[in-house]
Amino acid sequence: REVYYKAMLGVLKPRIIPYLDGVFEIKELLALAEVVSAGENQLHHVIRMLELAAFIPDNVLETMKINRGDLVAGVLFHDVGKGSEVDDRVFDPAAVKKGRAPLFLHHYPGISWADWYVPFHDHIGLSYQIARRHNQPEEVLEAVVLHHHVRIRPRALQLVGDALNLSSIVKMDIYHYKPEQYAAPGSNLAQVIAILDQLCAIERKFRGITGAGLDPLRIEYEVVRDLVIGITDKDDPRLKLLGVTLSGNETVILFDLRAFGSYVKMHTEYEVQNIKASILQLIRSLVRVNRSGSERDLVALIGGDEYAVITKVDDPVIIEEMIRRISTVVKLRMGFGMRTGYAVGDAIAVNFHNARIQAELSKEHRFLDE
């Protein structure tokens, strides 16, 4: 425990320390240290939410009639039921489908008709059952059940947002996120848990948080960029930090968003960066980024609207299937078509250049037909 506190003090604010004892009191919670979902260690996710909750002033909680102990408990239990069904290392995007909440949760208003997705929401029922076994009050149980489905009201969002110094555009992003899912009526406590959960997701997209005090995605962005530019090679020491070994002639796949310039003209910079980060996360979920050692693929955003994948796969049939799958999912989920290209056999920088040429040749040059 002393080592644990020492490590936590190195990366978190001291005021969170009084809340960390709760982690040890819930043995099921420690299992989240073995779960990585959307690139983030899930125990770290809970601790980050604790940190945010600790910074909500007492007067705000009093205004919202929320007991701080209930808030802490809601944070600790909200994801405690998560397991391998959402772990990036085994997660299959094809398994995602609409489902229904378990019958034993249907007494919570709205949970029976709000959008429920398998396996993303499977943990809610188990989290609820674990919280009940720990004799949590009804207010906490409701917050656990509704943290992915409660309708976030403007006043609750304004109070919490102001307390955490959130910008207006971040608050608007939270407020308008998946209205068909966040539709159930619920308490202020449930709304605060939902707000903190969404805020962590926004942080993860923009800052690449994957573990307490570590930022391997930032390292990956930089090393992939340098590899495709040609200013570094397979001996770059950053690759060792990522646990990756390269031969230097890996395949490079390029994805270039179609009509992204038009999107930029019509949207705020926050929305532009948000969609770029979301597409990057989506591509990462569809390639082999979570395998260990030399079998990992590397993915990064290159420039304004190009994504590069460095992979050891060199079979054209498999590569084209990867391209088809990623392009289809990005189109369906994000609405963007993609120009694509790939190259194999040469140095990584040369392969990237050739992949870009291939993607460029797929553009429709209307003046040629005039």
C-alpha cells in the first residue's frame, strides 16, 4: 500500500489520497487493472474520475443535494463489472450490436427503452449487483445503472462544468453526445457520474491517456511520423519503449479522408480535432495495435487528414481486406469516405511515399474529362 500511495502521489493531486482507500475496500475493483478498453487501463480510468470528483467543491454538491460519499462510491462502482468483453486485446468490433438491459434493471425509468449496446453496456448489470453486495444505498445504485443512459440536464452540466473549469464547447459536446442513448430520467448524482465519465473519454481522445503518468500513444504518434518522413529508422529507441521491433521494410497503409477540407470550413476547431481523434481511435480498434511485441501494428495521424498504419502484413489479399474493413467502418460510423494506398517491400519512408502516390491517383480529377 505504501508503494501504491507513493506511485499515486507522483501522478495525481494530493487531495485525492483520502479517497484511494476505497479502492482497497472493493476487491473486485482491483481486477480492472487487467482491463484495457479504448486504450485506457480501466483502473486508471476510475482513479482519474476520482480525481475529477475530488475537485468538485462542497458548495456545488450541496446545491445539487449530493452527498460526497455517495459521489465517491458511484465513481468506484460505476465500471466495477467490466471484464474481457471490452478488453482491447480480445475485443471484436463485429460483436457490437443493439441489445436490451437485463430485466432486473427495468424498474429504473428509461433503461428499458434507451439505446443499449452489447458488449459495451454489459458491465452495468454486474456493476449494479456488485454495488448491491457492498450494501450501497439506492442513490448510488441508480447512478451506477444510469451512468451511460441518464439525460444530462443543463443546470447539472453548468454547475459541474464551471466547477471543473470546462470550456463551453466541451460542455456542449457532453450535452449533445448520443441523445438517443443518454435519454433516461435520473438523479443529479447519476448525471454527475455520467458527466465525469464523458469528460474522461474526451481527455482520452485528445491527450492519449492510457495509464497513470504514461503517454505511449504520444510516443507512437511521434515515432510513426518520423519513420514515414524518413528521419529515423528501425533502431529508434522509442520503439523499445513501445515494445515493438521493426525490420525497416514494413508495409505502410495510407488512409486519406475525402472532402475533409469542406468539413473543416463548416465546423469549429474543437469539432475538427474531435473527429480526427475519434477516427484515429476507430482505426486503432480495427488493426493489431494491442498485440504484444513485434506483432503490433503502429498507427498515427500524419498531417491534417492522413492516417498511416505500419504493419508486418505483406500479403496483398490481407492488406486489401484490412483497407476494405477500415474504410467501411469509418464510412458507416463517422461518415467519411477514404482514399487509400499501400506499398510493401521498400524502406518505410519509401513505402509511405508510394502509398501516398497510390492514394493520390485514386482522386477524381474532373478537368481530365472536360
